[in-house]
Amino acid sequence: MEEKQKTDSRIDIRGLLTWTLTALFVVAADYISKCLVVKYLMDIGSVTVIPGIFDFTYLENRGAAFGMLADHPWVHTGISLAAVIGISVYLALNCRHKRSQWLNAAAGMMIGGGIGNLIDRLGQGYVVDFIETKFMKFAIFNVADSFVTVGAGILLVYVIISEIKTAKTPKSDG
């Protein structure tokens, strides 16, 4: 699963394309889904998709996760912006390092999800959320949130597996 990290004079085009195209796909999917929700769901509020499993419920989230910090919009906007810029700059500055495609895809998911929600926050002052789970009590979320969560999960699994492999690798006394 882990590729050796190499540095040479060439840019890792494959890695660059993976995280960039993944981020663009996530931004587009998030934007399109939110446009459809605003157009078809804003006036009716909620529609059952799979009874007892999940609904689409229109919500204007002015806070961060679970509506926290609703009175301090610049806190979560600033944190999101810093994370998106930080991850993007790190990847761009280290574009000569070959990284795992899992790591590139995870970074693209987190960048794209962050940008998707930033577009809402900066453009309208709130994020459109609409996916509501009915089988468990959970916050209403959106496509961007889903990709950030999946990307973070992939990153966590990748780091754990990498650490296990590193711990199992015999150390040279060189």
C-alpha cells in the first residue's frame, strides 16, 4: 500500500493530478448537489429518500460541525481556509516526492470538501446541509462534509498502516 518516498528532479505528475482532480471533482459534486437542493428542497424542507434510513432535509448551517460557533463565523471560516491552503501548499511544495495515491486522494478529498463549504460560507454566510440520517441521531451534513470525513479516515488508516510497517522494518546499525 505504501510507496517509497523518492525525491528526484521531476515533478510527480501522477500525484499532482490525483489530488488536484479529486479536489475539483469534490467541489463540483458538492456545488451541483447544493444547487439541486436549493432549487428543489428549499421550499418544501424535507423529503424521505429511504424511510427510516435517511432523508434530504434543507438546512442553512451558520456554524461549524453540529452548528457549533454559529455566533463566530470567522473562526471556522479561518480554520477551514488555513487547512485548505496549508494542505495545498504542502503538496505543491513537495511535488517532487512520490507519495501514495491513497494519500493524494485523501488530501484531494479534504481540500475539495473544504473548498466546497468555503464557497458557501464566503458567498452566503452559511453552508447548505441536507443529508439527514434517520437510523441514528446525527447532524445534518452535505457532500463536502462526507468527503472531508472519508478523506480524513483514509489518511488515518494510511498513517496507522505506515507506522506498523515502519515498526516491523528491521533497523540497520549502519
